[in-house]
Amino acid sequence: MTDKKDDHDLSDRKFYPAEQEQKFYEAGPRSTPQTEHPAYKLAFQDREFLLREELRPVRFQLELLKPEMLLDEAGVGSTLVMYGSARIPSPDAAEELVANAPEDGKQVAKNLAAKAKYYQEAYTLAKLVSEKAIIENGKRQFVVTSGGGPSIMEAANRGASEAGAESIGLNIILPHEQAPNSYVTPYLSLNFHYFALRKMHFLLRARAVAVFPGGFGTFDEFFELLTLIQTGKMKRIPIVLFGKDFWTRVVNFEAIADEGTISHKDLELIHWAETAEDAWAHIAEFYELDR
């Protein structure tokens, strides 16, 4: 029953909110052929309808809007995005990885174990930045953000968590199971169906990006970021690349420039770092912040 006084209130809404309409729906008759048919369901509660091929544009919009609203409500002003492998072990697990590897996989295991230092650097960078707790315009700045998974992503969220700070995890639904790592702040643990929307949210609030050794996913995100800045679609932000030995061995950046398909000046978009302290010093200098 409505309050009679509200009927004459100029500021009161005259249509019921969707939540209230749903209660009316639930209280209504539920036992007729008409009301039990899926056609009678409210559109926003009809899961089969929402998953239809024709509704993809609506799902795109929802997947753009939901994280944007949640991050805004959480007071997240900007993020430090951290990309990297889902396979590099933590320093504590490196020795075990090699010991348990089959003989024909020993070298690969050793290669991964040798990169365990980057797990530590990702952890240290996330902890260092989170401890600074920078606030600007009432919003939290450089909130650590990862893909929400294991390895380098876990290190990022773990570093923030152990600094007593919240951090974001942007997970993606994959054919094989991928659960968020346990260090992601639960109410900032977001999940995506569309890679395109996930990648958009990685960069919408990004004010710096740290890239660690990784595979196809890391390459994809890293090169897309370079492309957006190189083409002027996105303003320049610090891009810190960890592991010069790894990156220059798997990608010959100088050769690409020498071939003329990019400019040598484009390589200035990358800042090389081996330690968390080096990375933060570059970011702080870029934004003229106290280190």
C-alpha cells in the first residue's frame, strides 16, 4: 500500500521501481497456463531470453555498465594494471615445480622457475603502491588490478592485500575452470564473458601498466595498449616492461623499427625495469609524485 502523503509529493517517483514490480509479479497468480509459460516472464528475469543470439548487444552493454558502476561506487579513481603469465611459480613453489616435472619437461620447468623472481617483483610493486594509499579528488588512485588468476596475477592481488589495501580482479569465463585467486577483494572480483569488454575495463581507469613475462594473453594486452597509444586513440601512460632479457629474446623490437613498420620513437613508449622500485620511480616521475 502506498503512503497517501506520497501521492502529493512533487519529488516522489510515480512509477514503481523494477524491484517493487518484481514483488507484484511474485505475488500474482502462478498456476495458469498463461502465467507459467516462459513468454509471461518479465524480460529482465528471463534468462533464456537474455542469452539469445539477438540479445548480444544488450549483454555487451550490461558487461560494460556493471563493472563501471561497481568501480565507481567503490571510489576507484584510477588503477595500476599488472599483466603477466599464469604459469610462473612463486619463489616458494619454484623448486617443487622443477622436481615434479617429467624428464621431457624439465627444461621448460627450469625456465619457468627462473622467472619466479618476477612473481616477487609483482608482489613488491603492488604492495609498495598500495601502501602509498594515494587519494585524489576523493577517489582512490593506482588501485592494483590484475586478471584475477594465478601466478603474476595472484602476486599483484596478494601484494595489495598484504598491504591492507583492496584490489581488483577481472576474470574471464573460459572452457576450462578459472577461479579468482584468493587475494582479490571479493566485491571487486568481476567476471566477464567478452574478452573485448574485459580489455576495455583494464584500460578505462589505467594510469600505469606493468607488464611481466607472459604468453599469448599478455602479448595481446600489451600490444593492444601500445597500439592504442601509438595511434593516438589513448593518451600516453607509463608502460613498464619487466624482464628485458625475456622480452628482447622473444620479440625483436629493434628489428621491427629497423624494418620501418614502426618508428624507433615508438619504442620510447616502453620503460624497462627489473625491480618494483625502478617501476614506481618511473610512474612517480611521469605524474610528478613524491616517491
